[in-house]
Amino acid sequence: MSAVVVSAVPSDRETLARIAQGLRMVSAPLPHLAGLAAAVRVNIETRVPTMGVFASGRLVVNPGFVARLKQNELIFVLAHELLHLALRTHERARGSHHLEFNYAHDYIINDILRVELGFTAIPAGGLDMPGARAKSAERIVLEMRRNADRMPSQSRVFEGQPVTLRRVFTSAPGAGHSPDGEAGDVLDERTERELFPEEAGEQAARVKAMQDLAVRSLALAKAMGVMKGRGGETDAAQRQVVTALRGLYRTPWEMALQTWMESVAPGERTFLRPSRRALDRADIVLPGRKRQSWMLNVVLDTSGSMTDDIPRVLGAMADFCDAVAVDEIRVIQCDTAVTSDVVLSAGELADYEVNGYGGSDLTPAMLRLADDPRVTACLVITDGDVGYPPLAMPYAVLWVLTAQGSASFDPPYGRVVTMQQGDRS
């Protein structure tokens, strides 16, 4: 009589049932992820070492990996993958080293979930950087590059071996494509087409649907006060005609902004044209500038987290342009793409249509200005939860951080001033 052999590996049906239950349980502590949890499609896939997610919402899982996780650990890992969709990691990684950005968001996501789900250690040997939730992905990427030779990490985002970051990135030059030995869990469109060629025609539509769900997820998270400080992650999704609030700001940061704008304005000083700033004074005359037409270049962060700040910022900007006699203002709106590039007068800022309230990457706008040889200076208005070019631009940059901006914002070039809201005048 032959013995009955019982497989140690659960069946695909059992694995899928555990994952379905885990996705339902994610929605209890993290209700803003409920829409994404209901929309993802799960595929058993032994060609991935642990778990990964595509921008289309396809979640591929290795059944052996799932079997090794306790239920609360599985909930953590599933929530981790859903947050990649919510934060639009796939899109934000474009134009950068895919695996670097994957790792940066892994650190942020795991630190968020450590707090939200009450874990003391990251499950499944996941990437761990205490305090990462208070940093932007771009700042973490810069830290990883500076400290790659001595910064401890894992050879894989889950169940990896302890190595340095340098070892990870140099051993996976094409990371992001081909799940065989893949270090990251943010998988690209090419890999999905190769693994599931019969569904390639539906891929673009599914990606768009997941993007729409991600927008709603982040909006709900913001309303609930969850993930505070994390900027919007999507491209232009809304429009609003903004009535600029002028004269609202009367605080010390004006002096730093005024000094910078004066320093980049063309024309020498002369007493033949008194400064407009002293017109209300009888006891002092300041030298003005010889009249030269000049344009102020402004990059306006229109990410979702800037919604409440933009009217105040435009009002302050109009006041300053009046004060230093700026003839024209070139305003480039940007969330994850340039949504508007127009030339205005200070008066035209009073009622100005803003496109965006989506993602958080000013790189396209700043690179556009870099391609214009006439640009010598740029004012960048942002809340700090934003991407930007890692290398210094060929023009002077003043970063104007909104009053509620990220305290961790520390770009490697340019000057930073922080707005403080004063009394309404």
C-alpha cells in the first residue's frame, strides 16, 4: 500500500483565497486603498521570486512566498504593493534609474505601513529606513547615491540578502525588466506583455483605469489626513480658475525674495529713477533701475498638495512683480508634465486658470527652461514634496517653499525661502 503524499506547497486556489482575504483586510486599517484593492487582478507566477505589481494593477505572486507569510505579514505586503499603485511609482520612475526609484518608494512605503499597521519590524526582510515617510523619494535617491558604498540594504525588496546599495545597483543594470532574479517589485510594461501576451491589447486601458483609481485614493487619503506630507502623484487631473489673494503676505520672507529678485533683475541702479518701494516714504529715496524690459521665469508646482496654497502664492507673486517692475511673467505650470507655459502681466495673475492638481515632479518644466539660453534665473514655487532635476540648472534658482511645505526639503542647488502666512490686510 503506497503512502499518501501531502504537498507542503498550498494549491493555487488556497493561495488566491488567502490573498483575496488579505486584500479585504487591507481596507480596514487603510480604507483609502479599498478601491485599488478591489481592482487589482492576481496571478500566480513562479517566475517572480516574491511578489510584484504592474501599472495595470496586475499583481503577480509566488505561492511559496505567500505560504511563508503570516496573515498580518501578508496584509502588510499587499498594502505595500497597493501603495506603489497609489503613489504611481511606475510613472515616477520613468527617466530615472528604475530600481533606484523602486527602492526609494519601498523605504517610504514600509515606513508608512510600520506606523499605520503597528509593526516594529518590516515583514519578509523588507527594505527598512526609519523616518523615510517624512522624506521625498528624490531626496532618498540622492542619499542612496551618496552613500551607496556603505549604506546597508537588501539584494531584493523582500527576502533579500544583506548587501550594500552599490552591490544592488551594479548587479542589476537593467532592473525593472525580466522578473528572473528581479530585485524590485515594481514591474514594467514590457515584462507584462511577455508574461501575458494574450492580454497585451488591454494593457493601456487598464493602466489608465488604475491611474484614475490612484487619484481618488490619494484624494481620500488627504481628506482623512493619511500620508500627510506626501505630494500628489498623478498628472493633470483638474482645472480651477484661481483668484489670486493679493496683499495677504506681509512677513520677513518677503525680504529674502525681494533681495533675490533685485539681484537677478537686469539694469544698473540709478537715482534718476527712484525705487517704487520708497514711494510711500518722504524721508528716504532709494535708487531705482534704468528701465529695461525683463521677464521673470516662474515654475509653479500644481500638484494635488498645492491646492490650498496656489491662490496665496499667485497673489504674493503679483505683489512682488509690481514692486520690482517686472514687465512680463512666464509661468510654467507642472505636476508630472508641463500643463501650461504662458507669458502674463502681474495684473493677469488675478484670475488665472491652473491646470493640474495631480502629480509632483517639476523636472520637465525646469529642463524646458534649461533649453532656453535667455533664461538666467527661475523662481520655483512648491510645497517641497516634489521631484526636480538632480543636477544644478544653468540658471539661478530660488525655491519658494509654501507655509505648509515639507520640512525635509533640501535641494542640492539654489536658495530656499519659506513663506509664512501673515495677517490679511
